[in-house]
Amino acid sequence: MKVLLTGGAGYIGSHTAVELLRAGHDVVIIDNLSNANESVIENIQKIVQRPVNFYHGDLLNPADLDRVFADHKIDAVVHFAGYKAVGESVAKPLMYYQNNLVSTLNLLETTTRYGVKNLIFSSSATVYGIPEKLPVVEESPLSTLSPYGYTKLAIEHILTDVAAADPSWNITMLRYFNPVGADASGLIGESPRGIPNNLFPFIMRVATGELPELGIFGNDYDTPDGTCVRDYIHVTDLAIGHICALEHLGGLRIYNLGTGRGYSVMECVQEFSRACGFGIPYVIKPRRAGDAPAIYADPTRAANELNWHAQRDLADMCRDCWKYQKNKQ
Ligand code: NAD
Ligand code: UDP
């Protein structure tokens, strides 16, 4: 298959590119580098020893998309491109609605024009809001608290309508839980700009000494140790999930991609300390607005229908994060 990855220079996209290339597929990437560096493309090529077709382009500009489809016979698209920071989306909602929604509409318009109707969309566990029952299944009630979350829900609705209107579309929406870790090569990983919002990037900056301590947002939740519980999934397992999804396209499908196991913030701090060999200083801070006390996936549908299982555990995630971080220094 020749697969177009929008936002393919980003964290999850770059790991998916590597796994697709390792599995023998061809990859085309379009990315405006708003949250990625062009060196990622070189590193993907270094890992797989194969060339990658890269377009420095913006999905907000239909001409950029048109160029890609005119140059390549694309079999399927994986749509990663978008903004993803919950807090920033609250501060700048229009920027989020504009980029995430208009990009998707432009993409759908272009793929339709070129007759490419195989699509995988990067959705998120954020569409489950604060779940009442755990683990969450794909039919769990949907709700969300941030403009970012609304863009994911809105795109899920748009894609559902598109699939209903034209049954020749094959659309799979993947609801990712919390991706962490890095490719085992240590050459690509997650390196957000500025002060990180997410737990693991923050822990890594504390481990390198760039930030003095981690703030743990709340230790009085109704969870085993009082800190929030999430379903962390190794980014390589997540990337492989996209290949399984591409191999099982057919109609409209929705899958949770998580491990099914929750870990608390405190467990993550302890596991990371084991991986790097020293303690991570932390302080307990007030709860962060909008945080669910606990959320983890029921990944049974992906196991049954895609034959996909997460293979890597939290220790692997911490080890690979740390390897990437040390490589970068
Ligand atoms: P990322 O920011 O690393 O990657 C997104 C890429 O899209 C970036 O490289 C960015 O430069 C590019 N981009 C943004 N707007 C663009 C545009 N208009 N045109 C072209 N390129 C554009 O993020 P990620 O963590 O790799 O996430 C990928 C997708 O998965 C996103 O849609 C995100 O919402 C979703 N997701 C991520 C997580 C997570 O925790 N990382 C969880 C659930 C869902
Ligand atoms: N978290 C924390 N300190 C930080 C960043 C995150 O305690 O500096 C907690 C956060 O409250 C949540 C968990 O870590 O319970 C995962 O947060 P993240 O932002 O990585 O993912 P999400 O909130 O999207 O699940």
C-alpha cells in the first residue's frame, strides 16, 4: 500500500511511518512542521534505510493537498494532522476549530476528488469525557470538556455522516489512550516545544534537570494511591495498531487503542525512576481542572476484529523514553 500520513512528522505519525515502512509499505508524509522538525524525516529514513516522500505543506491550503494526490496514487490516508493541547485549546478555541476542522474538510474534499476513500482518523479517549463506568468500551457515552475534545467529537460526527451518505467509503476511527515511549532505536520520540503539558514529557524534563520538579495534580482522588489513573500505551504498539486497522478497513469502524490496564501518576513516576536510575523530585499540587480520576480502555474489539494487542508494558515505555532523551542530549 501507498499510505499518506497527514501530520506524519509528528510524534505518533513518525512512529507509524517507521512501522509501515518496516512492514514493506510506501509512505508519503504531508506536514506543515508547526509541531515537528524536518530532522524527524531524516531520522525515519535512517531507521528504515528507505526514502520517505515528504511534503512541507499545510492542510489548510487545498493546493498543498492537491499536489500530493496529483504526484502519488494514494491507497489510504491516515489523518494525524491537527493541534492537540487541551489547555491551549481552551485559551485559543478558534485556532483549534479552524485548524482541526478545516484541515479535515479540505482533506475529505481532496480525497473524494481523487477517489481515495480509505481513511483512518486519529481520535482520542478524550471523547469519553469523565467516564461513569470503567473500562470504557466503544459504546460508552461520549462527552467532552475542551474545544480540543469537541474537534475530535465533531470530526467523528462528520466522518459518520460521510460514511452513511456514501457506502463506498471505508473509515476507521481510532480512539488513542495515552501514547508514551519512543522507537527502540532512540532516534525518534516525543519532544514538545516549551513547557510540556503531558505527564511523560514533563517527567523527562525533570530527569534531565531542565525543570526542577514534577507537579502531581492531586493525590486525593478515589483511586488506589489517590493520583489519577490512565491507560498508557507504547507508541510503537499504537503505530502497529494503524497497520492492523489498514489491513481491516471496511465500512465505518471505531476502535479503542489502549492496553486495558491503568497506571497511576505515582506508579509512572516510580517506574521512570527505575528506568533512569535516580529519583524524580515531585510535589503534590491541586487537581487540574477537567481531569478524569481514572480512565482505561476495554481493547477487546481491536483484539477480536483487528487481531491487535499491545505488547509493551510501562517499563518498556519508560526505558525507551529515556533512551530517546539521552540520545538527544
Ligand atoms: P503531533 O503534534 O506530534 O503531530 C501532529 C502533526 O500535525 C505535527 O507534526 C504538526 O506539525 C502537524 N500539523 C498540525 N496542523 C497541520 C496542518 N494544518 N497541516 C499540516 N500539518 C499539520 O501530535 P501527535 O501526538 O503525533 O498526535 C497525532 C494525532 O493523534 C492528533 O490528531 C492528536 O489529536 C491525536 N491524539 C494524540 C494523543 C497524544 O496523547 N499524543 C492522544 C489522542 C489522540
Ligand atoms: N499530570 C500531572 N502532572 C503533570 C502532567 C500531568 O500530575 O505535569 C497528570 C494529569 O493530572 C493526569 C495524568 O498525569 O492525571 C496524565 O496527564 P496527561 O496530560 O499526560 O494526559 P491526559 O490528561 O490527556 O490523560
